[in-house]
Amino acid sequence: MESEEEKVEILMVYFEVKRLRKEGFSDAAIARKLKISRNRVKDYGEKTPEEFHAFALSLQIVKGACAAHNSNSVLHRHPKITSRR
């Protein structure tokens, strides 16, 4: 799960995207300033606060599922396995 700091940071980025869009900045300029992708700027900018809250909750669920999966993965149980290239 995400730490409280990570949750606060995601929320701050969301509101900063909203603020900068309101001020007239382009998505590309916002992405550069916040060091996030233009797609993320577009996604965050188009979401209402309610939609963003649901989105943030879904991230926690996915992140938790990924952590559970990774702890049972073959590479986790057998760390010396490497891929051939």
C-alpha cells in the first residue's frame, strides 16, 4: 500500500494540475514543470475530485495486488534466474 506521504503527493499533483490548467498553462508545460507525463496531466485534468478519489483508491488496490503477486513470483522465489538475451 502507499504511504501517507505518497498519497499526499499524488493529491498535491492533482490539484497543481488543476491550478495550472486554470491559469492557462498547456498540458506539455504542466508536464515539464511537474515532471510527469502529458497523459497523466490530461487524465488528472479531466477528472472531477470525486473521480480522482475513486482513481486513487483503485491505485491502492492494484498496488496491493501487484505486491502480493510479486511476493509469489518465480523470480522472487528463485532470484538467480535470469533471462537469455
